[in-house]
Amino acid sequence: MDVSGSILPRRTSAVLCERCAGAVRGLCHSLDDLDQVALAAASTTLRLPARSAVFREGDRATAVFTLVDGAAKLLRSLPDGRQQIIGFRFPGDFIGYTARDRYPCDAELVSDATVCRLDRGRLESMSRHCAPLSHRLLELCAEDLAAAQEQLGAMAQRSAEGRVAAFLLTLHAAARRNHEPGIELALPMTRADIGDYLGLTIESVSRVFAALRREGLLREPSRGHVSLTDLGALEALAGAEGMSQATPTA
Amino acid sequence: MDVSGSILPRRTSAVLCERCAGAVRGLCHSLDDLDQVALAAASTTLRLPARSAVFREGDRATAVFTLVDGAAKLLRSLPDGRQQIIGFRFPGDFIGYTARDRYPCDAELVSDATVCRLDRGRLESMSRHCAPLSHRLLELCAEDLAAAQEQLGAMAQRSAEGRVAAFLLTLHAAARRNHEPGIELALPMTRADIGDYLGLTIESVSRVFAALRREGLLREPSRGHVSLTDLGALEALAGAEGMSQATPTA
DNA sequence: CGTATGCTTGACGCCTTTCAACCGACGTGG
DNA sequence: CCACGTCGGTTGAAAGGCGTCAAGCATACG
């Protein structure tokens, strides 16, 4: 179900950046104080349970969201019931921002989460008056694009082990961005989610995790948590991995 | 080498849209006549040979380009000499537009081509004064993003045959967009290019082409040309396993 | 003509998928 | 309290797709 608009609506306090847009990687730095207050007035903080949808593909894109806490997956449902996972999003990420009038994919939570909902019209009208903001929004889009292309390259030529290693490293990078201490990270998504994302079966994912555990590259202290105990080795797997097939021309 | 700026510079005639931006999928519709003239004054048309670079990853992004004629590939060179091809671009496509100050990837021609070079500063200052234009630019970025994500899903779960079929269909769609008549399309890129794009070896690509030929789904009348003789079957192959590829029979 | 480049085809083997069985955690209802 | 079903995860064995290695052909070019 689509919840974009109700469920525990709660006005944020006056300064938006503290709780919400502050996490949007500097989105608010583009705005003066007055505008920040205006944007805050148009935003609500929602607490949502795991597995609920923030929005669905095809819904009218009337809002954008900041993931404050928790994790989400972006996906397209395939006609045959399978799902293609576009990517995962973490605290501080901006989701649902699009140039079209409908969302291009589903956004579904993989853990309980807190999201901050911003009215899209409000954001856009502000961006029209504020060049730095609109530039920042374009930049966010470009970043997503770069990430998707990176991912594309990554997936294309990597073995199962390399893909999982790369995936774990992006998780790690996301945790570092959010200043989460320690080497243990949350792994709220299922093997099926990971497999759908990486283009592997759950069995393959499971086997790779088992292998990495066996080789001492990671530990799984409890379900939903993983700690990477040999980042260097993981990077080696993620980087120099897979099929050689050099294209000998430069 | 980077050629963005020299080689056969030639002023376009006053009305930009005829030759160049007209092909940018309606970019100019956002501009009034005066602005079009201004933009035209800041643009030059270049004729470049196959294999030359329009720009290189890391170059200062001082210009954006419209591909008027020919085909290009966007790619990232990997440290080990391999290359990951991000995508192919065709006449009417806009390349080199980025929010950053350096190009995120190489753009290399796979055939002789004509490109139209626009000064980036000029474009950006105009977009600041023209909301529809800036919205259109954002939209272009969002389209690229959607395409990349589509591709991501495609690659993740399709077999070699499915990937090639999907690739051929996007080529076909590009040709249709440009109102190219007939079922025969140009296929200027090498098997290696296709393989790097799809995450396959040249042998696999070659075998798939051979199989498709054998099964009567396509013919290759001459090197660099292919005609799809059974679009329905190709769509079935492309769709059967994985992403439903938005375009049904058209 | 000889070389380079792009393409094709065959044989072989590894890696991932497929199919299947099983385990532990959890929640439900009798 | 415990039987039972569900769900997520793990592991094994077999099958097959695609990468790898290798040889050979065609076209273009100096």
C-alpha cells in the first residue's frame, strides 16, 4: 500500500536540517534560513514498518522523501512476479525525486524506518527561485546516474564473489558516510533481495557468504548484521575480480 | 586525444534547431527565437572520424555535444586496460551534459560522425533564466538514469541471447526515433564493443549472432549492417527472462 | 603480398543455476 | 505447552551456459 501522505504525520520542528534535510547531503546549504523554515513547514516525519511501501511505481509523484533512518530498496516488479532491485538507499539518501509526474519504481522498506516527506511542488517552486538548490538537485540526479553506471560496469564483468564483495563495500561506504562507528554493519535485506540486486540466485548468494565467512573475510554475529574483517581482501575481490578478457586497446 | 574545440570548426547558420539542437529531442522548444540564435552563436559543428574521442573522462567539462550524425560509445577505462561501455548514443542524443566540472566518462565515436558543440557556460546561464530549459535538462538526466537502471536490470537477469536481443531492439528503437526507414539498421560497433557493453565475450556475442541468423531472426547483408526480420521473436527473447522491457509490440 | 583487425567456430572446463533436502527461528492455534 | 506451518537460510548433486583457449577465415591496408 501507498502511505505517502498519512500514517503518523508529525510536523517537524522549525529547523528542517537537523532531522531531515540535513541528512540530504547538504541539500539545505543552498537555502537561506527563511527558505529552510518554509521547506520545513511543508514536510512531515513518518515512522514506517519494514516491508511497507514509501511509494509505488506509477503513483503520482507528489512528494519526495529523505530516508532519515532505516533502509529501503528501489525496485521494479516484473510481470512474472519476480522483482528487479534497482538499488538500496540508506539514511541521508533522497528518494522519489524525479523529473516525471509519476514514480519510475517502487520504494519499499527493508527495515523499520523513519522518512521525511517533502511536498514536491514546494520543493520545485523553491528550486526555481534558488539556483544553488536546483543545481544541487541536478547534481543528486547525476550522482544517481553515475552510481547506476558504476553498478552497471561492476555487474557486467564480475563473478558472484566479486559482486557480493562490491555490494558489501558499498554498504560499508554508506555506513561510513553516516558516521556509524565500528566495523559491524546492518544487513537488513534478505538473501533474495541481494540476489535480485546482483543478478544471482539466493543459493549463490548464500554460498558466497559461506565462503567469505570460511575464509575469514567477514563474520555474521547475528542475523541482519555483518562485520567485514578484511576490507583489503574484499576490495581485491571486488576490483581485480572475475574474468580476465582484457580488451587490449587504449 | 581530446578534440573538443578544434578540428573543422564551422559556425552553424543562425537557426540552431535545424541542424543540431532540433535533434536534441525538443530541447529548443523551451527557448524563444532570440535565445535560439544566441545558443546557435555559441555552437560549432564538427566532423570527426571514427575512433576519435569527443571528450575524455577527467577533461574539464566545458562543452556539451549533440550527436548529429553517426554513433558514439560512452565508456570508462578500467585500470587493468579493460573498458566498461556505459552505453551507445545515436543521432539526436545529447552527450557530455553533467553537473560536475569534469566529464565522468569517455565519449568515443564508433563511426565517422558529425557533432554539434555547445558552450556549457552559455547553456547553463540560459538555463538559469529559462525554467523550461532547465527542467528539460533535468529530464534528460533523469532519462539517462532510467535507461541505466533499465540496463542494470536487463543485464542482471538475462541470458546472453536475451541481452543481445534487447540490445538489438534498443538499436531498432533508436533508428525509429530518427525516422530511419526500412528494417535494416547500421551496426557500426564491433563485437568487442557489444560484448563490453553487455558483459559478454566477443565469442559469445558472435555465437549469439550466428544463432539468431540461423533461426532467421536477423540477417547481416554486409558488415556493419543488420536487419531484424522477426521483431516479435526478438522481443520474446528479450522479455522472456527478466525485465519486461517497457515497450510492448509497436 | 604480408600484416592487422574483426569475426567465426570448435573443444573443454569452470561457475552459476537448478532441483532438492534440511535446519533454525518465529508465530499461531489447539 | 507443543504441534505445525512459514520464512529465511544453508548445503549437496547434477545440469548447463558461458568463458577460455585455440585455430582459421575474410577484409582492409600499407
